[in-house]
Amino acid sequence: MDYCGPRGIALDVFLRWPRASQDAALQWAAYEGRRCRSCGTHPEEWADDPLAFHAHLDQCPGCREQQRLAEAPEAKQGRGVRAVMATGPASACPRCRPDDE
């Protein structure tokens, strides 16, 4: 299901594929499963050429806002506290402005 589920392929449909196609799909999924979730590269890509990639600094406005909130004193309330994104401006948010209810 790791291969089928994200692609919307019903398991009974996948099981009707030729065995070689099933094996190829599962091998590809296993290969992709070793890809780094953070940078997106695969260990074999580095083994083939240690200079295959270089990095750039990008700034995401959403990540910047989450990090800003995560570093705020009120975020130090204990375990399990995390910053999450909400749509729209804070002035229109019921969680940010509970007095408006």
C-alpha cells in the first residue's frame, strides 16, 4: 500500500498488474524511500559524484513565520507545542481574536 495508496491505485488493481510491473513499482518505491526527506537527494547520487549537488539558501515566508512563533516565549509552554499555519490574516482568525465571538 505504500506504493498504491498515495497514487490512488486500488490494491486489487495493483495485484492484477503483471508480476514484473509489480516488482518494478515496489523496487522504485524502495529506492525512493531512501531519498532524504529534507534535501531530496539520494545517497547513490552522492556516491556516484560527491560534487553532484550544491546548496542555496532559500527563505520560505511560511517557515519564517513558524520559526518566529516557535521561538516566542509563549511557545515554551511544554512538550507537544508547535507552530502551525492558518489561512488569512491574524485579525480575522477566531483563535487569535477569541473576544470577537
